[in-house]
Amino acid sequence: MTLPDTAANPAGADRTFQVDLRGLVDLLSHHLYSSPRVYLRELLQNAVDALTARHGLGPAAAAGAFGIRLYADGSVVRVEDDGVGLTEADVHTFLATIGRSSKRATGLPSDEPIRGWGRIAEQRGDFIGQFGIGLLSCFLVADEIHVLSRSARTPDAPAVEWRGRGDGSYTVRSLPASARPRPGTTVTLTPRTDAGEWTRPAQVHALARHFGSLLRHPVTFDDGTGGQGALVNPEPAPWARTYPTPGARSRALAAYGEEVFGFTPLDTIELDLPAVGLRGIACVLPEAVPAGRRHGHRVHVKGMLLSEQAEEILPEWAFFVRCVIDAESLRPTASRESLYEDDTLAAVRDALAERLRAWIARAAASDPDLLGRFLQAHHLAVKSLAVHDDEILRMLLPWLPFETTDGHTTLDEFARTHRTVLVTSSVEEFRQVAAIASAAGLGVVNGGYTYDRELVHRLPEIRPEATVADLDPATLTAHLDPVDRETELAAAAYLALARDALAVFDCDVALRTFQPASAPALLVDSREARHERTRSQLAREQEGGLWGDILGALRQEAPRAQLILNQLNPLVRTAVAIDEPELARTSVEALYGQAAMLSRRPLRPAESSLINRSFLDLLAHALRKDS
């Protein structure tokens, strides 16, 4: 951008910005458009809008079969339409002034949001984009743009020619009507040598199909080889066609989804929102996707492909579908490669979410086989929805799978076996106690996964006879049988030594009997207790300082961890009878280390060191004994 000469513009006078077109094109290519390929989309878009404007002139002006014709032979790219055309005044107004558009809406300001469904239809625009800015994208692949146009508004209007160059200069001249016998516009590009990737005939044809396959006006392509121009969009969108049976329609929509996305949908959901002129399909993914991973959706506006990665069209929980939609009233951003976040888009997103909920409800009510296959693949998505949607919760919670002490099963089946359902707060806690709890007849659900604990606690809303409670160490240890008094007294010395050896871990030691007998020890601990002990240790280390005072104020009396030795296990019975203090200490350290590893929680450095040391000490003892 350059400033005008101050001599020609005295102080205080209004000045006009002078735009460096090359700099602007570089800005467009690097920051507005994702790829130079959008030049063809912009040309198609302008042609569609010109046809729309011509139809708006009335039946007489719009009579006839109008369409769009593409030509590319490697030396030129040409896009011709039978649209409304331009007068010489239009050319000066809309092609020579960057940012001016012939398609600005009247009435409300263009940036006023549309509020509510009632006004969406009133404010529906007829045009996709802006002619002036869109034409600039052609400079991404060409140094010169040639426009030949004739207006349909005036029967005897002359033709007008505009030539624009990448340095910002242009020429305009009027030509006899014979230069273009019919109204409409032809845009011709002479590609730069470095733009061959985007202007070769095969690529132009592929881009035309990519962007324009759902356009409502016929688009033909000619590669200059003398053959008849082939239709780029020979059929309307699959949801706009008629089919002999509902089954045939369903199969056709599924086939289209497979063609677009490359997978066979588990099912297809038709989407139809007349208030915004939206139609399309949602394809249910046949396999699970990672939690929180959102797929992009194909969004067309008035038939023109806007984006293949439009995440914003659906809520975050709907990551089990991919959509193809075509809408009339969604508002593109400046690059026309994504959607403008406004009240209209928010309303559309809510309405589409309701369509997905309705599909789940129908499957639950009438197609248990489909529901089972859907939940098997996408139970996490449904759980995230059920947390916030009471209707889905009531409908599907009994059918959702959970990890339990009875294996992976539904809550409905689990609640029939266990009147009291216990739920852990973490995965490691569940793995710590699962085998012992199962042997003791306790019904425990792993609540450590996303949404699971919250959902299990809502089970009584569906089954009032069920009781749900958090699992705590006291509940578990209460179901472990005590040993007889003589056994307890005989093991007293070993237990005292064990408590002393594990005091550094704030761990108590007890002797009990429980199943399975193959488990020598159980480490009962909780994440909250470990965090509290860590905080207490930091407070002691920082005693006297500001940080120590803060930690001390937060300190609570944390329950100690507990190593429960199983008297039914042969190894434990041998260990408690050891009378050699050093060996006894090593054995209890080894039992603690094994129990800590079985809990599958992260080991602290001191615990890792203890496990290594106890293993080496036991190995050394065994070697000495053998020798």
C-alpha cells in the first residue's frame, strides 16, 4: 500500500488508500484461501449468482435453458455463463473497486445477525459470494483476467470488455453487441507457468466436480479435444431424487455416503430443515473413534461446496457421524471455506442435534439389533450425551456397557444381580480390588472412565430399587474375614516388623483371609489419600515458610494405606513364620512391591527402588542358601 503525493493532497484534505494489488493477492493466497484451487470455485460461484440474478428479472428475462460452461485446454481456462451480465457502469463499479459487491442485501445491515427461525426465511440470501473479491482469487493462478459480458437487463445492451492485470492496472471498453450475441459473462484466464498444477484440463475437470457436483444449474466441461462437453453434475443430490421404495432410497443414500467418505455407514440419517433450506444425510460411523476426536463435515451452500472439514455444524458429542449437507441460509466466512458463527448456525446446530437424538430414540424403540451395534461402537459418545440429556439417559442408560466385577455388561443386567452397586473413583482403584471384590460377592463398577461414575450414580433414577454407593476401603475390608486369635498372635512379631518397614510409605499392615487364595496381598489405598500424604510431606519439608503455612492450612488427616496379607496364601503363611529379621523385612517389602504393581498405579521413585532392592536381596538369599 502506498500513500498519495502530499503536494496533490493538502493538509487536512481527505485521502484515499491506494492498494498494492500484488501485495493483496499474496495476502489472499497465504492467509485467506487455503489453496490456489479456490479460483475455480470462485468463478463457478460468480456464474451461479449471475444465473440466480437473471432468474430474478422475471419470467420473460429468464426464459430459456441457461447453464455454465467450462473450457480448459492447457493454454487457457474459460468459464462462461448465461447469467444477468454486466453493463459498462457495472464493470467500473464492481470490478474496479475491491470489496464492492453487486449482491449486497437491502434492508438490514449485512452484519446484523438473524435471530430465531421466524426471520431466517425472510433474510435468506439468493447469492453465494461477492463478485469483486472472488475474481481477485484468479490472480493466484494468472497474471491477467479477461472478462467479456453483456447485460440481460437491457435488450440492446452492448458488450463490455474488462482486462485486469496483476499490477493493478485495467482497461475497459465497449464492444458491439455482436461481440457477445447472448447476455451473460465469459471469464478467461491465461495461466502462469507455475500454475499448471491447478489449470491442466484434467485438474480443472476434477475441481469442477469437487466444488460443483451438487449445483442446481447444469455445468458442462470441454477439454478442447473436440468431444461434446460432459456434464459435471449430471444428477441432483441423492436426497433430492425420487426412488421406487424406501429401501431403495436408503441404499442409495448409504452408497452416496460410502462414495463421499470411504466407509460403509452403519446407518444413514436424513436431515431436513426447511426453515433454512437445509437437506442432507448423516452417516453413522461403523467403528469407534477416539474420545473427543471430531470429524469434519461436507457443507455445501446453495449447491457449492464450502468445506470438507466443517466441525462447527454439529455439537462436540456427535463425533459418531459424518454429514453431507446443502443449505440455503448458512453464512460463509470471508474465505467461503468455513461457516460464520452466528445465531443461524447455532439454531441449525441445535436442530441437527435433535435429529440425531430422534434417530437414537427410534433405534432404541424399534431396532434393538441396530441399537446394539451402534452402542458397541459408540457407547462413549452416547454416555457423553446421556450426562446432559435426561431423555437419552432414561432411554439408554440400562443398555450402556460398563466394566464391572462381572465383566463388561450393561447396568440393567448388573443391577439385577447386585442390589447395591459400588462404584470406584478411578481405573486403578477398580483394578486393585476387582478380583477380591468379585470373590467376596461385591458388585463393583469401574467409575474411572469418562462419564461412567456420574452415570452409574444416576441409575436409581431409572431403577429405584437399585442402590449406588462409592467404594471405600472400609467397605472392602469389612468383607474380608479376620484370622483366629492364635494365628494373629503367632504373626504379631512379623506384622510389627512389617509396619516398621512400611512406615516410610504411611502404610499399615493387617492379616486377613480372602479369596482368591492365589492373591498374597492387597494394597488398599486411594488417590485422594496419596495426594493428602504428599501434601503433608511437603508441608513438613517447607515448615516455617509461607508455602509450608499454606500447605499446613490445607492439611487434613488422611487415611493411611493398608497392606492386607492373605493368610490363605501359602507364601504369606511361610513369610509370617520367618524368624530372621532381615529376611522377614525383605519379604514384606517384596509383598508390598508386588501389591503396588498389581494396583497398576504409577509407582513413586521410593517404591521402584524398594522393588528392585527386595528382588535382589531375595535372589542373594536364595543363592546363599543353595550354596
